[in-house]
Amino acid sequence: MKTKTPKTEWVFKWLFGLWLLAFVVLLSACKPDAATEVVVYTSQDQVFAEPIFQEFTKQTGLKVRAVYDSEAVKTVGLANRLIAEKSRPQCDLFWNNEELRTVQLVEAGVLAGGVGRTNFAHRMRQLVVRSESITDPLVPLTLEAMTNSALRGKVALAYPLFGTTSSHILALRQRWGAERWERWCRALAANQPLLVDGNSVVVKLVAVGQALVGLTDSDDIRSMQREGRKLLALGLSGGDDLMIQNSVALVQAGPNPEGGRKLLEFLASKPVIQRLVDAGAVEPESLVAGEMICGDGSPMVPADWSAIAKSQAVGMAKLKEIFLR
């Protein structure tokens, strides 16, 4: 004779099933929908990037979830995160405001190359001084002059192992040759420069008179000028300059490649570039007969980032030996 299942047991099973269904529905609702969201990792300053992402969402309906880096370790932290996530990508697009790490990640198979990557707009590496200091004979106009012993303790630059300062110094190694480059690095270190966490700090030290001159990025100088600081940006000669282009690249096997491509095309569009120019995040195009020009009027020599990336390990090891605190 079969035993009848108590009514309370049926009720319990029914309630449990209902609870399980509700839990699954809730879990699905909480999980981001790749079709309606684009995830971007970016080293671009949030104050510049956020309004652009909002405009993209307004035009396309795609929500942008952005992960920003920190000033002290510009780009390096995000690059390492992308490498760590290579087997299970969490990001669709990498917007980098310099090129070296992008080239490395493309060559490592983390980011897409070809049509999945593009460069746009640019900043410049420049010297910054206070307006009243421009007549000071000690103000250097080249990087070589920064090693003058009369400037001991009066030169500021961001820590050379990170960000655009690292990229700039590594590019100099490729241009100048290893021997001349190492002599300059050692002479600069011996001159006791003020090494700080970030290019914006460099400009602040010059603005308040703690440093006579700083080596920094053009957007950081413009930012302080907009705050009313009386600062001048000095262009570097053709052997010392560096043009730093923004780069965007799709993440290989990212969760929303279609949305990532739409954001890539949007970021490289003329209206967005003009918006970045107006905000002081990038420089207006300076062309003479179709060529980019340096601060001294000479043609700009583009950096060979692929070659720089190949020799980076050797260059970084030497920078650590010379500058590590």
C-alpha cells in the first residue's frame, strides 16, 4: 500500500521551486548584458573621458563601464590586468593615452591589431617653467641641458619607471643609442632631480616655485594654465621631443566585440578629437607641408614603438639600476 505524500510536503516543494525560479531570474537580471554594455579600460583622465562616454551612451544606447588607472602607475596597472585576464577577457576595449603598452599588448596577443586598433590625436612631451623664469639663463631648452650641475635639485619629472616619462626615456634610448642614453640618465640622476608620482605633480612643483623647470606632458601644463597659473610650455628639439598619440584597440575575444568596435570608431571620430582638443587633453594638429613639427620648428621624428618594445626589458633594467629609490 502506497503512502500518501503529506500536503505540507507538496506545499514545501512548490514554495522551494518558486524560490529557486525567482533566484535564477534575479541572478540573470543582475548579470550585465553584453549586448547593452561596453567595458573599457582606459588611462585617459576621467575628467576628459567621462563626458565622452556619456555622449556615446546617449547616441547609441550602449552603457559604458569604464575602469580607470591611477596617476602613479599610469597604464602599467591596466596592462597587467589585461594580461592576467587574457584567458577570460572581462574588457572589450583598451583606450590608452600612449602607445608603448598598446604595442606590447598587441604583440602579446592580448589586443587586436590591424583594423582592431587605431591611433588618434596626440600630446607632447614638453618643458614647463613659470612665466617670470623664462629670462633665467639656467632654464634649459634641451634634455641634455637638464644635467647642468647648476640645476641640481631644480628639475622635476615623474618617476621614470612609469607612464609617459618611461616611454619618453625609452624612446630616447632608441634615438640616441644606448651609450649616449646611459650617460645622460646617470648624469640626470646625479643631478638630484625631484622625482614625483605623476606629471601633474611636476607642473604643480614648478607652479609653486619648488622646481625651476619640469619635464611633463602638454595636457598637464594646459590644465594648470586653465587654473590661472602663469606657466609657459617649452617645446623640445627634434632629438628630444616625443609625440604621444592616443591608441584604442579591441580586446581579443572580448565579451562585446560589436559594441567595442562602435566605441573605437566613436573615440577616433573628428568630433571627439575636437572635444579633447577643446578640453586641453590633446594638442591641435600642427602641420607644415603635411608633417608634424617640433617646438623648435623642425620635422618631428616618429617613435618606432615596435623597436622600443623589443628592447624595453634591457632599458627598464638599466632605469631601475639608475633611478630606483
